[in-house]
Amino acid sequence: MENTNIKQEAKRLIDELPDNSTWDDLMYSIYVRQMVEAGIADSGFP
């Protein structure tokens, strides 16, 4: 996956969460994002 501005991506993740989200919800979103990126990198997909 191409390098993106981490700060912009973090803001996007936060903006997509519902208003009543918890810190755990945010951490889960970050975790899922990292796992998807790792899977894509492992697959060799550009």
C-alpha cells in the first residue's frame, strides 16, 4: 500500500466513527486497518 499521511488517515478513521464511540472503538479501527495493510503487503499486491 502506498504511503499515506498518517495524520490524515487517523483523522479519517475518527471521522468515520459514530459520535458515541469509545477509545476501544478507535483502537479496534486502527487494529483492523493495520491488519488489512499487513495482509495486502503479505499478498504481494501492489
